[in-house]
Amino acid sequence: MSTATHTGSRTPVQVAAAVVSVVFLLVGVLGFIPGVTTHYDQLSFAGHDSMAMLLGLFMVSVLHNIVHLLFGVVGLASARTARGARLFLIAGGVVYLVLWLYGLLIDRGSDANFVPVNNADNWLHLVLGVGMIALGLLTSRAGRSTAGPQAARGPGLG
């Protein structure tokens, strides 16, 4: 009977997805903490009128924080398999690139800015998008290259 845990057998892409997911969960929680989020008394559910600022830099709202929390939960669930982790990182990266474009194109004073976003958010979304896609591609390659030769030998031939 094996006592090995799943943590020892996680691929690099699964670890990367789990770490990114934990960061999203942390950011979602921090968005609800006065002091870490400045102007907390101006936190609204959604929209550009929410003047609460995570770390005094990034605009947040209740909806924005909930999205971060949900993104973290989805990421952790996806990280259970290498395929799911890769999909989470790449698709999540695409979502963040779309959010970056959204932030560039909308009138930030309009109702279209329901998330809400500012310049700091836009730059962060660009970095997250590119970074998540890169992590999804590079760590899944690393996992295949290290697993490939062992898998080719077959069980018990090592």
C-alpha cells in the first residue's frame, strides 16, 4: 500500500496553476480588508464609482474581489490535473489580455467600467495575461520533457 501523496507527483504546470490560484485567493481576501484596501468606506458592489484601492493602487469593488476569489477557486480545482492546470493558465491569460484591452478601450467614467479598472489595473492585466500564458506553455513543456523518458521505459524497467 502506497503512502505517497499527490503533492510529490504534481507536474510543474500544476504547481504553477496552484500558486497563481492562491495569489488570486489572497488578492480577493485582501480586497475586503480595511487598511490593505484604502478608502474602504467607498467600496461599492460594482462600477467606476468604487474608489476603494487595493494597496492604494488598484481599483476594487465587491464584484472585483469576488471575481478574484472565484478565479482562485477555479484555478485550484483546475490544478488537480496537468491538462486542467494548463487550460486554466492559458485561458485565464487570454481572459486577462481581454480585460487589458477592455480597460484600454472603455470610457472609465462610464457605466461600461463596471469591474472597475484604472491604469494600474490595466498594466497588471497585461502582465498577468502574458505571464499566465507563458507559465501555461513553458511549465507544461517542462512537465512533458521530464515525464517523457520515464514513461517510455514502462513500469518496472527503471
